[in-house]
Amino acid sequence: MADIDDRWHRTGPDGKPERTDRYGIGARWLVRWRDPDGRQRKKSFRRKVDAEQYATTIEHGLLSGTYIAPDAGKIMVEEWATKWLDAQAHVKPTTLNRSAASSEPISCRRGGSFGFQTSRMRLCSRGWAN
């Protein structure tokens, strides 16, 4: 299932722990696991207890069938808004058109992130809108 690696120490040829090149740099503990699709995933932690708790959570999710990939919730707001508008079949067409016009998704380029704004004027004045 999930395993925990110490990125700062490895077992040497004599069986004693030795420092690695990463000693003292970054998070020390690495949790690795394979998701249901077979892809290897990993996440780093500063404390061993946090790594152990996360590994336990991952193993429970994999065994019980409730596993959710850590990046599963990442979706661009523009994509979400488009899906939401498409799913509004129960709304009258005039209402839907008004909603689509007032909350039109605008992709804003600022540090590679995207946002959703209802005020096009505010975005354009700041130079964020495309």
C-alpha cells in the first residue's frame, strides 16, 4: 500500500543509517502509494507523525473504495462555470441567457491562475481580462 521513506537518511552497507545529499533540505518524510489506476503518487511531510497519518488515510481510502486523488478537485473556474450552465436544463432559456451574460467566465492571466469575475470592467481596468 503506502510506504514512508526518510529522505535524509539511508541504510548504509554496514546496516547503520547514513546521511543523504538531501540531509537538512526540504521535507524529510515522503509518502508514496499507487492509485487505483496504477500511477505512483507521493507527498512530502516535515514530521513523521504527519506522514504516518496521511499514509493511514490513503490506505483506508484505497481499501474501502473511497479513495479520492489529491488533485481531483482542481478544476478551472471557467470550466466549472461552463459545466454548471450546461446543467441548468430546468431553467427557462431567458433566465439562463441572463445568467450566462451576467456571470460570463473570464479567464484572467495572472501568475498562471484563472479566475471568475462578474465585473468585466474591474478586470479590464486592471489589465487582467483577455
